[in-house]
Amino acid sequence: MQLVKIYGLGQQWKGGNMKHSAGGGQKINLLRENLVRYKDDKTKIILFSDSYDVIFTQVPEFILDKFQAFKPARIVFGAEDFCWPDKDLQYAYPLVESNEKRFLNSGGFIGYASDIYEMISSKEKTADDDDDQLFYTKIFLDEFSRTKWSIVLDKRADIFMNLNGAIDEIQLPVLNDENYVHNSWTDSVPTVIHGNGPAKRGLNYLSNYIARVWSPTKGCLQCKENLIDLNQITDHQQWPMVYIAIFIEYPTPFLREYFDKILNLTYPKNRLENDYQFVKYFHHDDDITEGEARQQAITECQENKCDYLFVIDSIVQLDNSDTLMKLISLNRSVISPMLLRPEKTWSNFWGDYTDEGFYKRSSDYLDIINNSKTGIFNVPHIAHCYLINGSLLKSFTPQYIDMRTDPDLKFCQSLRDDGHFIYLTNEIKYGHLIDPDNFNTSLIIPELYEVFSNLHDWKARYIHPDYYKALEPNTTLQEPCTDVFWFPMVTEAFTRDLVELMEKFNGWSGSAHNDHRLSGGYENVPTDDIHMTQVDFNEHWLFILREFVQPIQQKLYTGYYSDPPKAALNFVVRYMPEYQYKLRPHHDASTYTINLALNDVGKDYEGGGCRFLRYNCSMASTIRGWALIHPGRLTHLHEGLPVIKGKRYIMVSFIDP
């Protein structure tokens, strides 16, 4: 009969700082007290192990078979590569082969009940704060005692695998759709995996894959366990109360979208509460440090007995409105959605860290961020967005404040040091991270310039939602005049921001023929305009031409290919009756031209448009955010039609002059 007993659970630890487990001499005393009933049983087999840092990977029958292979031994201790706690005793140990473990580890042993009881009772009562490993080491090194109880070490890690100093020996091969632990150094398959000493992070990594929690074909097996289904609670007033803590530590682009996505989270708004009804802004200024601000969020959640604290930094874009619901459903103490900078390997979690506490890439990091492996992962570090279960905060207060390290590092360290697991989920797409590093708030419209640093978000704000339909093979673009096409290119937000940029810059040329901005200093057909170079947007615009205009050109004008497209003249033109209201017939100095409408005819202005003289074809009803594309020199002589009221703005590029 198999019987599992836990000794010391909930008792005060007297030998160190592990408050949830007994240990040291106290472990010996607990074992002695509880095994007295078996002191005369010479057939019962006892397996003792530490609990909080041990994983069993096989059934008891498998372990028993391995123990029987050690006969005539009656007690088998785990072994490791370090002689601890007394290094001077290493010379008293018997020698072993080069690929074997020489030194005793007391975190796990197996043997007959009568022998184990007699062994631990052979000395006077042990003080609770004595060292248990030293206690067992002295017994093993005494040849009389070692022989009396037939004590041996599991030198080849056939049963006990102590990970400290040996994590690099571990491989995770697959058998019958299951990962198992293989020690490549001793060529063994251990079954009791012990994260002794500083090897806890190695054990946590292994816990993602061993002991039937992961299947190479089915993925995460534990992801469907112990879930919370909020939809079973029909009364939304009974749903958990969630505090949302928003942190804006530095200037961050696309904050409007950031707040919109938080407001659009699928969750009853009356169950999202704090001092400002929905969200609280902990501002990092001269009066409060980042760590203090984050600690304040923890304190408020504890004082108000919230059910969850949801932390969202300003660089987080929660594209999935079900993120909060999903995180709650996974039922973990601390869990973070995986978030990446688009097209980058930069994420909001670490798979591993160095002994000094800094980032280290784990062997599965790329698999996780590329979604080759999806599920729930025990990781050592998360940042920027995570859900903390209020039940954890009732008994533990995570710490952010430490002048020697970053608040996020301190937060995760405090969780690890107290024995709390940190989880990451990538089961679904939750959102992504903004890159704030080059965000320049001194610019007139800073987000307009984010096309290089945050292209994903730039496109979401500024590229017309129907643009990509125009690229589809079966989509025929409108051709209002011969070889003149138009297509949806940018959003109203882009046109509005570009016009605002130009008006605030206010460097209009005045339609003068003499133009110092040109290499020759003279413009034959002048317009009242501002060049992109004047507002430091030219390189950005050239990128836009290559990314969004060139694919349209190649679809429409087959046989012509120029990569990248070149455009020396990119400018915004302003027409108004009291100044320049039209433009005389002319050929553009280009292979092809882009003419982008930046405001609304009939609303912002009346009149205007473009007439192609050779084809006697006029384009008067332009659409804001749509671009005209037409051949430049030779075939498409055209003129700007009069604007009779208001102001008309267009963006023009002469491409491949």
C-alpha cells in the first residue's frame, strides 16, 4: 500500500528562513517522531524527500524497482558533486568514477523503515537548528555505521537527481509522447528531481515539461486544470473585484490606444474599481519613486481587500479585450500574458537569469516567443503587465523598493525568495509592447515619426483599414482617368496630424519662383508648400513610399521596378482663394506621382481637384486619405483646379525623377 505523509507542514521553521517547511535538525526530529511506529518493520520501504523543491517524475513502482537494483543496500541516499556543509570532509569520502556523484545529499533517501529509524535514533536527540546533511554525512563516513545499515550513495543518479551544479547534465528526451529527465553525464534516468541549493530556477524550468504536464504533440496538459469559469457566475455583482494599476514611467507613444484598449477590456466596469472609479495613474515624479508608486498599488489593493491587482505599464498594448478574463480563468497567484515588441525577440519575461540576477536566455525562450511551444510556463521574471491574485496579498506583500536594483527585478526576486511561482501564458495572442526608447516629445506630432520604432502601432493608427484590400490580386482599383488610379492609403488621423504639423511649423513657401530649398534655387511651377525635409520627415516619408506606395505601383504599372523608390521632392501643398488657389498646366518631374488628399472637399473647402488635359478628365471629388497615382512626365499634363472657398491640402511626391 502506498501512503504519502507530509511532516512539518505549517510548523515554524527553526533552522533558516523557509517559513512554510520544516528542515535541518528539525526534519530529523520530525522523522524520528513519526517513524517510531515502524521501528520494527523490516519490510516496509520509506522514501524521504524534501517537498517544496522536489518533483517526482515516475510512479512508485518504478522507483521501487530501481531501489531493489541497489541490493544488498538497505538505505540509499542521493548524491551530488559538492561536499556540504563541511568541505573538509570531502577527503574522507570513498573515491568514485569520474562520471559519478561522490558526496551525500540528505534531500532524498530511500530504505527499509527499521533501518532508517535505527539510523536516525543512533545519536542523541538532534537540535532543531542542527544541520541534517552533516548529521547523515557523519553516519555515512563512519565505516561501522555505513556497513551496519548497508548505506550507499546513488552515485549515478538512478533515483535521486540533485540539480545544484548539475543542471547542464540534464536532457529532456521524449518517449511515448512524454518528456523525461535523462542525465547525460551518468547516463541515467532519475525519478526524484531535487532543486537543491541555488538550483531552484533549474527545477522550475524542468517543471514546465516533466511529470506529465507537457506533451510534445498535445502541448500544455496542465493548462486545462483548476480553471475558473467566470461565465458560470450569472450575477456580475459577484464577479471578482479587480484593481487596475496604470504606470506611465516615461514618455510613451500611442497612449490614446493604450487607454482605449484598457477601457474596452471585457469585464463589468462596476467590478473594476479604485479611487478613480476605473483606473489609477501612479505618476513617477520628483515626489515619489517608481518603486514607491508600485508599492502603493499593492498597499491599496491589500487595504481594500481587492480580489485581483492588474498591473499595466504604458508600453503595453492589450490588443485582446479578453485578456483580463483569460488571466483570471487560469487561476494562478501571479501570471503575465506574453507580450513582444513586434518582429523582435524583446519580451516582458525572462526564461532564466544569471547568478548575479541579470537576464539570461533560456533554451526554450525562442520556442515560447515564436509560439512553437504554447501554454503556461513557470518563469523567473515578468514585467509590465501581470495579474496578482488577492489571496496571495493576504499573506504576502511583494516588494518593489530597493535602491540597488530595478523595481521589477525586486518584485520578482521577492516572490522567488518567498517560494511563490511566477507564471507566463502564451496560449493566445494578448497584445504587444511599445518601444519607447526613441520617442521624441519635442516634435510637434511625435507619434507621426514613430514609423521606424513602432511600425506596428504606426500602421494601426495611420494606414487606411482598406489599404491591404487594394493589394489583393482580385481587387481592381478605380481608374477615373486613363492610367490614373486612386486607392485608400492613410487614415483621417494621418491627414489631420500631417496638416497640423505643417500649420504649426508654418514655413509655407509663398508660391515664389525663387526657392532656396531647391538645388537650382528656382521653381518653374511654384506652389505654396512645405517640404518634408523642413520638418525632418523626409526619411520617414521615403520609407512610407517604399512600404505602401511601391506595392501599389507594381500592381498597376507592371514592368516598371525601382527599389527603393527615389523622391527628391516630397511636399504638402496648401491652396486657398486669398493666396494661391490653382496651379497652371504642367508635367511633373517624375516617372510617377502620388497626390494624397489631406482634407475633405465640400467640408473643408470647395472647388479644387486635378484635370488631365490630354484626356480632358477631371478629378474633383477626391477622398480624404486616398491617393491618386499617375504617370509624371510626357503623357499626363495636368493642372490644379481653382479652390473657391476654404483651404485644400494635398501631399505630393515626385517619384523617380
